[in-house]
Amino acid sequence: MNLEAYLEANEKEHLQQLFDLLRFPSISALSAHKNDVLACAEFIKNHLANLGFENAELLPTKGNPVVYADWLHAPGQPTVLVYGHYDVQPVDPLPLWTTPPFEPEIRDGRIFARGATDDKGQTFLHFKALEALFQTEGKLPVNIKFCIEGEEEIGSAHLPDFLEKNAERFQADVLLISDTGMIAPGRPTICYGLRGLVAFELHVETAKRDLHSGEHGGGVPNAIHALAELIASFHDAEGRITVDGFHDQVTSVTAEELQAFRDLGHDDEAYRTSLGLPALHGEPGFSTLERLWVRPTLEVNGIYGGFQGEGTKTVIPREAHAKLTCRIVPDQTPEHIYQTIERHIEKHTPKGARVTLTRQDSGSPYVTPFHHPAIQWAAKAYEKAYGVEATFTRGGGSIPIVETFDRLLHIPVVLMGFGLPDENMHAPDENFALENFRLGTRTLAYYYQGLPDALK
């Protein structure tokens, strides 16, 4: 039986195995799910061992464990380090899910579940591609190491220190990651750059307690008003970030790369319509793709304070809070961005308010030369599976650990993603297209098969 026939014959079983993986509520951000996260890691370790990988174990970090396994019986052939993550985002707001987030379901040609595309579903493709090669060829064409972590959704906080102490174990010739997307159905896409991440919380306090809005209204500061004023100060009316020094480190994009963006044929109107927006909005002077991929951002992700229950409670709240993130681009650094935010807050804190900035996740941006043979071969593998040429793009999201891998291992990073723009990553009704489950598995199998020749 050849590879394609094996994958077709075993697709139903493979989907059931994926469903078993998706049922784990491995939410790393919520301590209540600590045991679920550990159970998910154990499941992956056992699955890899059952497939024939050796040294399958859970490697402890200061947080959630790293799942490691390897197969190193291809002498003289390249070693591929496969990275993925088994943790997922929280599911709120739960009422917006059509079906329960950890009860996988197929409908309309898609797999619906939290983690379906980010990143359990995409990581699982590697397991099945390599299984197919084991079963049809009796061996693998390359050496394999796995590094599957459980904290990517909270910024991979403990992985950099872990990797620094274990760099020798993870030495390889290529780092392969499937945690990115395709620009459209049927348009395979290789991401060669990612924005970095800076996350923080703002805490605003005014009086020592909530105050009656009749007795004190008009004479005292309101924490929510102060927070709103501070948040509004981060941008001008047209969408420019107004934080002094925020853009100082931004590297200009080459004319060649900008032309490549234009050649993709992005349709602003179709993009607007697909999101149900009355209009697009963003930094003036830049195209939508530039705004999404190569310009930095400062976004409010959540805001809360005061009375949240049903009905009316006439209070002036003493505190208010907001969660914010910045996406940063080469050559910005998280530390510089934090410093500019701190200075901005000191300068713009409203009268009568006390503001505290709490730092959270961070990660550096990354860009790789896409002329490397390992990346060019990825384009050929996509073309063989999908029947069309692959597109090279940057990505607007972040995989914080990529820059760390690059710095420690000095190997090419190949980002072969299979998600689609409308698959609701981090949102209710997250899903993964069955077509990309099928073709993605084949693409990766072709990649592993041809990599030795590509690197000669």
C-alpha cells in the first residue's frame, strides 16, 4: 500500500484519534485546568510511543512539561525538530459556541473544537504523516525529534530557559512548525516572518471604595472614565499609535517585498465583508497587508470595572482594568516597547487616578531568509499535494519561541501552516477544514520524503 492509499484507508481512525486529543480542555491560562493540561501531555507522549518513536517522555519545566520523543535511525540524513503546542486558549464566551468546545464535531466539511486549528490539529498532521511513512516504508527518510510544549498560549514563559539548558538535546538541521495559516482555501502558504508580542495589564484606582453616584457624582474622579481617557491616548483618530518612541526601532520593508504583497491580489472589500465590518480602519499610509504583517499594533483585548450585573447600580467605581497587547515587528524589542508604554502612562495619567502597569507575555519578532533550500522544498511539497504553487507571506501573529529557537540552534525555521483565515482561532467555534487535514498530512509526508535530496 502506498502512502496516499494508507492515509485514505485510515482517515476515519485518524480523525477519531484527533478527536480524542481535542477533548482535553488543556487551557494553560487557567489554573483550574492544570490536570487537564498534564493529561493532554501524557496522551501525546503515549501516542508518539505507540507510533514507534523512542525516548518518549515528559520533560519538566518550571511550568507545564515539554513532550519529547525521537527516532534517530537515518544515518547521514538530516534531523528535523518538530515543534508544536498542546495547550489551547480559554473558550469564553461559551454561549457563542454552536457545540461544546471540547466535544469535537464535523459539520460543513470542518472539524469544530477548541484547538482544532491552533494548534492540536496542525501538530497532529505531523504524527499522521510520519505514521504513514513508517507503515508504508518501514522507516523514516529523516531523523526526527519532537518538542511539543504546553505554554504557547501564555507566551511560552518557561520554554526559553528550558531550551537554553537543553539545547544539545534539541540540536537539529531544520525546525519545522505547523502553527500558521494559508491566505485562502486552496492557496498553500509559507510564512517567513512573524510579529512579536508584548502583553500587559493596566490597573486604575481612584477612591478607597466605590462611591454613590448621587452623593459624589460630579465631584470625584471615576476610575472607568480615567481608564477610557488613558486608552484613548494611545491612538489618534485615524489609527496611528501616539506613544512617543514606539516606532523608533521599526525596520522598513523593501520595495521588492512590498511588490510581492501587491502581487498577492488582496481584496480589501472582500476582507471587510468577510468580517462583517462597516469599514476597515488602520494606520494611514499603509496597505491592509502591511498593517497586518509588517506594522506594529497596540490593541485593547479586554476591559472591566464597576458594576457588571443585571439592572442598575448607581456607583462611581474605584477601580478599572484593561488587558492590552502589542504586536511588534523587526527590529523592535519587548523591553523597548514596555519602556515607551511606561513613559506614556506617566505622562498621560488622568488627574485623581493612580495607574499600575503589570507586564505579562512577550516575544520577539522573527524573519527568515526564504531562499534556504529547506524552505524552498516546502513550496514544492505544497505544490505536489495541492496542485498549485505556494505563496510566501509574513504572518501577523506571534509564536514567541521561534526567535529563541533561531538564536540557540542557528537552523532554518520552516513554517508550514494549514489554517484558514476564517477558522476562528482564539474565538468561539474554532474549526479546521477537512480538506487541509487531508492535504496537509500529505504535504508533510512529501516534505519529509524529499528533504534529504533538497538539502544535498
